[in-house]
Amino acid sequence: MSIQIHRLTGPTWNGNPTRIDSGGAGTTKANAVDQHLTTNTSPIKIPSEELSFSFWVTTTLYSDGLGSHGVVDNVRWYGNWNLDSMANSGIDYQVGILSGLDVNYSQAIAHPTKESSGADLYETYGGQPYFSNYYGYYADTSPSGIIASDPIDFGSMSFDASSEGYLNSALIYQVVVSGNASPGSNTTQTFTWQYDES
């Protein structure tokens, strides 16, 4: 009886969803595995040079088809980026929209050469016509882009929530770690989905 937020993992886009909003499993962690986790296990390795990456996190909206839902549209996504706390922290983000989730989904994978690191989201999806609104969010170098007043807009993407199913687009994000990051947990970021329903 609700619109839900799901994290998608595994080799098929709809094979292993986890509900990660407050009505489900709750907070999910971006770690060095393609798995929903709520603890700081499988941490991302701080690199001696260049960058390390979390396994990317694929999230989307889902309707259970119960109740009196209509069409969900005007979908937007926000991050509560605190640029002051992120600056020089060594912890940054890459974010983008994946269109055609049912055909373009790709499982998050390990980096081919770096230990405890995911593959680079941009090198995997960047430049593809179905991967848009990409933001390379490197807070160590004059950050710009995603702030609360500047959301990622899904544009005309919508879905009929009166029956069970998914928005056929996903928001994918990835944590980027540089060599000047400090060991331990970093400041928790809150990500918010917003939409209209008619």
C-alpha cells in the first residue's frame, strides 16, 4: 500500500531487490560488495594513489499496486551534500540516471586491478545515451552540481502506480575515496526521492 524505494543488486535488475526506505530494511551502505548492508563491513580501501570506488548503488521507485495510487511523475532526487564537511575529506560521489532499467541495468562489479574497490561508474556507463544527468562529484576540487536546491530531475519519466511495478529508470550513485581520506566512518548523507502522484 505504498510507493517504496528499492536497492537493486545481483546479475538481473529485478532478481534481488531490497526495500531501503523507512518501511523496509532502512539505510543502505555503499561498500566494496554488491550487497545491501547496514553495517560498515566490506569497507572501501583508502588508496595509496589515484582513487578507490564503492560498488555502485542502484536505486529506484516501486509500487506494490495496493491502495489508490495513480501515475507517479515529476520524479526528482536530492542529496543533502554538506560541502564544508566534504571539502578535503577525501570522500566524494558520482551520480547519474539510468534509463531503460529493464534492458540497461548492469550489476555492480569489482575494479579489475584495485583491491577492495568497485569498478568506476563513469568508465562503465559514461557516454552511454541511456546514462544521463551524470555528476562527477569531487569535493576536493571546487565542488559544484548536486545540492538541495539543485536536484537531479528525471524529467518526463513516470509510471502507473495503480498496479505493481517499477519506475523503469534508476538513480545510481557511487562513493569515491582518495588517498587523503581518514579511516573509519564518514558523515552520513541523506538521499531523498520526491515525486508527484495523480
